[in-house]
Amino acid sequence: MTHPQLLIATYNRGKLLELRELLRELEFELRDLHSFPSTKVVAETGSTFAENATLKAMGYARQTGLMTLADDSGLEVRALGGSPGVQTARYAGDGASDAERIEKLLF
């Protein structure tokens, strides 16, 4: 018997493993975006984490035809007025590592 597929809208293998553990009791075959190399990146143009997650879930579901689970997260620092928020991944510049992002926030 085959299980229905659920796309986890990420290229992050760690996130896929984490969600696989959280959803282990559900009978889904979890896939990530590595399984769909022809998909176009969905722009995260929302002003909130929820809006960006919705954009990604809908955009990748349309492209793949699969049920899709997406999330968006980041840091909201009270001393910075809630920044960087949805800009966390780009806060230290394109291509910055997680360590570089943290360093930029701290120093």
C-alpha cells in the first residue's frame, strides 16, 4: 500500500528530519524540494511569517500538485523593534551562514 505524499517546502535536510520525527505517526511519504528540481523558488514577499509560509505552501503545491506544508521563521529582537523579523535570513547579507547572522545581531 502506498501512502499519500506530503511535500515539506524546504531544502533544509535538518528541517525535513525534524518534521519526519514530529509526523512519524501519520501515514505520509514526506518529500522535500530536492525531489522537485524543476520547481521555481517561491518569493517570500509577505510581511509576516504566516504570510510567507502561506505563499510557500500555495506556490509549491501549485507547482507539484502535492499537499504542501511550509513554515517561515526568524528572530524578532525587542531591542531592535522586532527586527530582523521576516528579513532574518537576509539580515547579514545574501549567502550568510547562521553563525554570521547571529554575529551580526549580537555585535
